[in-house]
Amino acid sequence: MAKQAIDEFRAAAIEFVQECGRVAEAHFGTVTADFKSDGSPVSKADHEAQDAVVSLIAGRYGDHAVIAEELLGRPERHAAAGEARFCWVIDPIDGTRNYCRGLPLYASSAALLERGAPVACAIYDASSRIVFSAARGGGAWCGPRPLAPTDGSAEKRLNVAIGSSHRKSVLATVKAWADRYAVRNYGSVCLHFAWVASGMLDAAYAAECKLWDVAAGALLIEEAGGIVSDPVGRALWPMDLGGYSGQDVPILAGQPAAHAQLLADLSAPAGE
């Protein structure tokens, strides 16, 4: 794909997450959470923000597919995810629990996948009102500032973000990280990934997360010089979007040395 096209898609992703952020901020402090069948929270703002962005995509990119966290109101407006060359992956509000409790640690995420691999993305960080963005082969940005590769924490212990786990037992190795590393959970996988890309965190791990949680952040980290894989070191992309229906996408991401260290931990025989 031409650089101009990728840059235009990055600009569109920025526009989409800013629109989500605008809707979310308008409702902040006034909405409460309902709960979906899987126990995850959702609010009026999630639906309204997603509807606004999905309508923009339908009007501008009629031949693109869309995969989003909430149900699509009019799926016939979009191409089929398993057939289209391009597919937008949207998370209108990541961190809904925080959001509905009045805690401004939440994010909005948009990624464009080409043939199952991210090529452009953006994440809106509500805590700072900064937009992180990236383009495949073109680098990553924190607002207007290019992100330079970083490797190695300035502190003695790695700062590692770990996503919440409600449906699966936490691996013993991951539990042990609390004694070995500075473990964090800010309630938003998207924020974890954006902050790894910017160097504020060294690595992030999540076992119970979806495609919309990780598609944008994975590209951000890769374009900022980091490494992204599943927990055993396999590549995530390309993904079969035609067969995707909300399955978990376990993921390990970080700056190179941190990723290597955590991958070694996860790969070590039990008891070591």
C-alpha cells in the first residue's frame, strides 16, 4: 500500500477515536453500567460512541468491513470481514468500569487491518486527551511527537501491566510476577499498550482480551520498536477475520528486552 494511503488511514483513525472521545466525555459522570451476557460492562456512551464512528466508516468506506466491541446496528452497511481487503476494528470505550465510576482512565481505539494485519491505528487516552497513532512502516506518534524506540527500564524492576482475568485461572508464573516486577493494572488494555509504546511501561500481558482491545496497541508497540506475540512467542498476524467472533486473543507485548524476559518466564518449566 502506498505511504500516502496509509497516512490517510492513520488520519482517519485519529478522527474516529477523537469522535469516540468526544461522545464519551459528553456523558462522563452521568451514565451507569449495564452488563452483557458475559458479565462485561457496557453503557449508553459505549453504544453512542460506536454508532457515531461506524456511521462515519459506512459513509466513507463502504467497501470496508467493521468489527466492533458492541453489536453493529446495521451490519448490512459494511462488507463481510472474511472477504473485504480492509477491516476497521473499533473499541469505543476501553475501561468502561473505570468510566462508569467516574475514573478518567479509559481509552478509545481504532485500527485498520489489511488482510488480517494492522496497517494504521489510533488510541485516544482520556486521562491526558492525547492521541497515540501509528502507520505500518511509518512509525508511531504520541500526539505530534514521533515515538523513538526505548529498551530497558530506568528502574531496577520492570514495570509490567497485567490485564484483568475473570474467566480463567491466572497462570502461576503471572502471579509470581507480582513478587519480581512492579505490576500494574490500570483497567484498560488499550492504555497499557499505548503506554508501553511510549516507554511509560516496559511490557503488558493480557490473557482475556479481544481483537478490539489489542489491534491498535499492537501496531503502536511494533512501530515504536517493541515486540508483540502470543504468550508462547507466536506472531498474531495475519488473523482470520472471517472466523473471528469475539474469541480471546492472549497477548504479550513490550520493549525487546522486557518481552524476551517475560517470554522466558512464561516458557520456563513449572517450578523454575
